[in-house]
Amino acid sequence: MLRLVGALLLAGGGLALGLGAAEERERRRAALDSWRAALALLAAELAFRLPPMEELLNMGARRASEPARTALLTAAGELEHLGEKSFEAIWGQALQTCAPPLVPEDIELLSRLGAVLGRYDGESQRQAVERAGAELETRAAQVREELRRGGKTWAAVGLSLGLFTAILLL
């Protein structure tokens, strides 16, 4: 009886690992979509109004979803230290608040905006934000495709590995 319970636990653990891989990709997709939408809002504001940086970030945070909201609020709150720290450093620190669902390459793409925002003319800032948004959309589409093709496969592979391990140990 104990062996059967152990085998079931191994199979369940394998299934959980497979489902966890799919869930991790789903969280990344949601974070990419959040940032893409937030950057679209920022680009629109830069195109039509060119507000001061604190106003731009706060407006974006009010209308954005998580995790972009938290990062934008953090950056806006840290602007009082501008002069002690560069905007690029402030932006980079703010991005670390949303690092878990995003991979380092996503954070690197977003961090490049820290060198552009507030530094150049409105059109250059808008173009940089739009380029980053387009790249995030491409990455989100890739993750959606991975989920479509492999979501059930990861669960099946995890379950199979758990069952295989259980059979080996029985």
C-alpha cells in the first residue's frame, strides 16, 4: 500500500512539474502583454502631449495592469532622487520589481528605454517606446505559440516521467 501511495505521489509530482512549466510561460505572456499595453499608452502620451516624466509614468501606472503598474509607480516615486541617480539607474531598479515572470532578455529590452526616456525629443522617445512594444508583442506571440503547441505536452511529459520513476522504484 505504501508503495502505491509513493508511486501516485511521484506521478502527481511529475504532473505538477509539467503543469508548472506551462504556468510559468503563461505568467510571462501576461507580463509581456501588460508591458506592451503600458508602452502603447506611453507612446500615445509622448505623441500627443509630451508630459513631464513623473506625470507620464504616473499616468501610465494608473492605466496599466500588473506588473507594469508596479514598475512605473516605482520609477515615478524614485524620480525625487534624480540627480543622485541617473534616470537609467532608476528605471533599471524599477524594472527589477517585475523581474520574476519576465526573462532577463525581456528586462534588458525594457531597460534600454531608460537611456532614451526623458533624454531626447518627444518623437525619438515615442519611436523607442513603440519599437520596444513591437518587440514585446513578437515575444508574447512566440510564448503564445509555445503554449498552444506544448502546454499539454509538458503536462504529459511530466506525468510520464513521474510514472517512469515510480515504475523504476517499484
